[in-house]
Amino acid sequence: MSRLAMVRTRKRGKTYSYIFEAGKTPSGNRKVIEKGGFPSPDDAYNAGVEAYNDWKHGNIGITSTRIYLSDFITKWMENVVKLNVRPSTFAMYNRVIAHHIKPYIGETVIQDITPALLDDFIRKLTKEGLSRSVISSAQRILHQALDYAVYPAELISSNPTKYIHIPKTAPQNIVKRTIISPQQYAAFMKLYPFGSLSHIPAAILYHTGMRIGEVLALCWDDVDLERKTINIHRQYSYISKIGNIFAPPKTPTSIRKIIIDNNLTTLLKRWKIQQSKWELSGGDSYCIIDEKKDHTIQTYSKVFMTAETNRQKMVCTGPQGKIVSRATVMHNLQKVGLNTHSFRHTHATMLIEAGASPKGVAGRLGHKRVDITENLYTHNTEKMQQDTLEIFTKTLQTKP
């Protein structure tokens, strides 16, 4: 029976309805979809065909069996992806789709997408000099979208992305990580002294190995200066068309509590007093941070604060009470040849050199697997080489 024959119409009073079967209920009974109120049988039938095609293709607004990839992936993003990923991930998907997928193959009908076409698409991205991570993101998004086109949308019988590989010539785009010496750290803190925007974020980065988004998301409720602990459970992000937001952490294991040292504890106590002085002198013009129910952030003068304001007393703020921006910290670090990754890298390496277990360091950094810590954030330093040589020498001495 054709799809068109699956849709029936009937008169109900002075109007007409369409009706079709849509599988079965969890209990095994027939599931019927019916909608009325149409002025004529043709109107009811045409609406029924569209509704049937939409249901047949996963209920994401597809009412035709032949649809352009651009239209399909837009509907898939809004009706499927948006419900299952974090806002930051959704924004990243949209960027990749808008800049790298739609311009090349967006006007291709789903059924006309072949492995050869996708292979050519991936090679074009490679020739443009895009990094492996960007190309991999485009490939992964296409794979997920076309998997949905196979089932439940039933637009194609197999996923053509399964046969595509990224060329080895695609650059890795590895972020440069260096060990920050005590002298470099001291010089940076002298360049940006206590009270400047980058001083406290840099100190927390150096003493904890936290991610920059985690540092900027800290409020004083997360910091226990008596027990010397920091509770990490979110990150500060900017998402296009949404704005600043407190987003979930990068991974579930990123939610963690870490112990901080005496030096950082003393600095944070002093910093909290400084913030109180700024707020007192700023009066009603001092800025407060209001977290909305959807975790978006609004910043406005204290005079506009109401009983509904969900004020967050942030750790990393400037003299006016505004949260320090990621761009400010990164810009100041770049001026002296550093980046936020280097702080995390340095913290992990210092701990490993001092004899901390990789598992303990992984827990402090919020990594799910120990090998991530060992491969990304530990460095083959001279001390490590010397320690290895001493162990080897002792081994030789014990042999008969």
C-alpha cells in the first residue's frame, strides 16, 4: 500500500478529518492519528499526507520524501539535537553546519549524498587548511544527522559517512603547552599585581590546574576558606544568541572538590576583603551578577536589584563588580607568551614530578581517564629523566 493510500478522510459534522495509523502503542494496541476541522475532503487529505510524512520521517517537520540536506539538518538540529546536548555544544554544531557543511553540500538532496561526494567534501576542507578537529566535527555531525535520516526518518537505507576518512595531511591544531617556571609566574604576577583583572584568575589557575571557564564561574559559595576547598560544578561560557551563561562542566567527572594550599587560601581571604571595599565604595552603582532560571547571566547596577534577583557573589571580578572576561585573561597571558592551557599543564607536571599518583592528578584536573592526564598534561622534564636514570642505576647496582 502506498503512503498516500494510508491516509483516509471522513466527514464529521460540517467539516472533514484525516486519519491514519501510526504504529502501535506500548501495550500493543493500534495507534491512530486523526485531526479535523478542514472545510473540504481535499484539504483534509493534503494535510493528512503532510502529517503522515512528518510522522514517517521521525516527527521533525519533514513532509516530503526528497529533502535538501540543508533543510533536513536544520530540522534535525531544532527537533532532536537541541533536546539532547548542552547549549555550548548546540552552538558549536550550528557554527560548523553554517560555515563548513551548508556552503558545500547543503543544497544536495539527501538521497543523492554518496560516499564519493562526502569524500570530495572532506578533501576540500583539508585543502582549505582547516584543522583536523574542525573536519572531524563536520564529519561527526554529518554522521549523526544521516544516521537519523536512516532511522527513524527512513529517508535513506544506509549512512554514507561510514566509509569516509580524514586525510592524514589535515593539521592537528594542537594547542601549545609549556611549563611555566616559578620565575615566569612571579614575573606575570608582578606585571599584573593584586587588584588587576588577571591577578586572581592566574593565581587560581596556577595553584589548582582548573580550566579557565571553571575559574571564572567560581562564586564565594563554592570556596570554603576554612576547610581550604573549592567545589567545581560549572563553567562560565559565552554562547552566540544566548549570551553569558553558567554551563554544565565539560564532563561529569569535571564535577569535583579540590583542596587548595595555604598560599592561595591567604590570597583569596585578602581578595574577598578587597572586593568588599570596592562594593562599599561603589554604592548603588556597583554591579551585581544575576543568574536566571535558565542559567543565563545578567549584570546590572546594584540599585536595580530586587527580591527576585538571584545574586551570585563571584570570585573573579573587577573593581566595578563585573566578571573578568576570558578574553582579558587570555590577552594578558598572550602578551608574555603564555596561555591558560600552560597553567593546567604546569600544575599537573609539578604534581607528577613531586611524586603524586597519575590517578590523584587526574581526579584533581577532572579527567575521566588517567591516560588523558599522562598524555596531555605531563611533560618529560629533566627532573623526570634524572629520576628515571637514578632508578636504572640502582637497578644495575643490585644485579650480581
